[in-house]
Amino acid sequence: MAYSEDHIALAAEYALGTLDAGERVQVEAMMVLDTEFTAIVRSWEYRLGALNQMVGSIEPRPIVWENIKAAIGHAAVQQAPLVLPEAPQRPAAAPDVAPAVVQAPPAAVPSNVVELSSRAARRWRNVASFATALAAALVAMLVVQVYQPELLPNALRPKPRIQTVEVKTPAPSPVPSAQYVALLQRDGGSPAFILTVDAATKNFTVRKVGADAEPGKSFELWLISDRLPAPRSLGVIGGSDFTARPALADFDPGTINAATFAVTVEQAGGSPDGKPHSAPIFTGKLIETVPAVAAPR
């Protein structure tokens, strides 16, 4: 539905609360019957409500209330009724004379066109004034948001912009751990195996150098220490050039560093009961080849 300027002005003044009682009843009746007109009223209430959020409550001075009470008391004073004197009695002997009737001039009735034009002009002046005030308030709010946002209510403060920046730092260089090597050989001859142990992980690697297993037999590595009641098997040495195992994780560093490492010839697949079944043919002890480096502080 297309609404006239008067309708829009009525909606704006209703939202402002400047209508008299009769006009408010008219607007409320239109809102009950017309949902689109109700939406116009609600939009004005939303626009003008922002002004209310920007203005804090102000306690009026006591003299204001005194003036209001005095004005109410003055309006309540009733004026004394006007008493007109009684008309004099006409003498009985006087001849009948028709009294002259003097009619008062008709009261001037303002034109409806003039009244409507005046009302529309007044409404639009009010709407224009409040629209100007609203625009000024919005400009002021924008200025405050930029320079002093802490003065605004929480609902009107601009939300802080948070930007997450991911900074990748290079991973710290690993600290070299101590490395130990044992040459497993027979009677000071050429080494048959080279055993390397990492002190940090306790993993070891056996490098086959000059030993070949007999057919149907397997080389098995043993740890021999006076701290243990019997030799402990570290597993069968594989047929490839390198055999890596974590089998030293159950031993403390002191036992590992002081132990003798030996290789025996066992049946294929290794000792069936965890005990050596032949004398060691290759032996050796660990020596430190790469010292441990202290971690930087």
C-alpha cells in the first residue's frame, strides 16, 4: 500500500510521543488494521531509539518539579460562574411590542483545507527537525567510535578486530647424544662385527664385517656383566649386513658401558632357552667415539 506524507509523519510523531490523545488513538487503530503501517511505526521507533541509547539519564533540578506543581495548581483553579441579570418585568399596561431580535454574527469557521495544511506543515517541520537531530547524532556517534569508543554504551562500541598471525619458528636442532662402539673380534684379530650403541635411545646396530655363519647355524649376541647372574641374549644377528635392535632398553647405562658383548654360534634361529650353548667366539667392549653435547640453555 502506498502511504501519503501525512501517514508517514503520523508514524514518526507517534514514535516520538508528540501526538495528542485523539491522534494516538487514530494511529493505534490503524496499526491494528494495517500491518504495513505498523511496520512503518516500528521502523521509526528503531531509528529514534538509537538516540535514547546515546543519552544518559539526567536528574532534573528541584525547581523543575516545583514549576510543574505550580502550573498544575494554577490550571485546576475554577473560574467563578458568570451570572447574568434577570430581564425586567414588562408592565401590564404596556402595549405588546415585539422585541427586536439581534442575531450575533456567525463565528468564523476555519477552512478544512487550511487546517489540514497547517497540521501537515507542523508535522513535517517536527519530522525534519528530528531527522536533522538524528543525522547529527549519528555523525557524533561515528566520531566518538573512532576517537573515544569507551564513552559509548557496550552495545554501540565497535567490536575489536582480532587478527591471528601464525609465526613459524624453526625446530631446534637435535642435540647429539653420545655414541659407543665395540669391535667384536677373536683374540685380537680382525673384527668380525662392529657394534654401535646410541646412549640416548639405547638402540644398537650390529655391522657384519668378516664373519659368515655356518649352514644351519646362527650368530647370537650376548651381554655379559658381573651385575647380572647370567649372560643376557640380545637376539640373533641377521643375515644382512646391518642388524638394528632396541634390546638394550632394559639395562642401565652403567651396566651397558661396563659390559662385555659376545657372539656365540647357536642353532638356527638362536638359543631355544635363552642360554648360550657354545663358548663366545667374538668379544669386545664399548668405547666412546662421540661425546655427549650439553643442551644449550
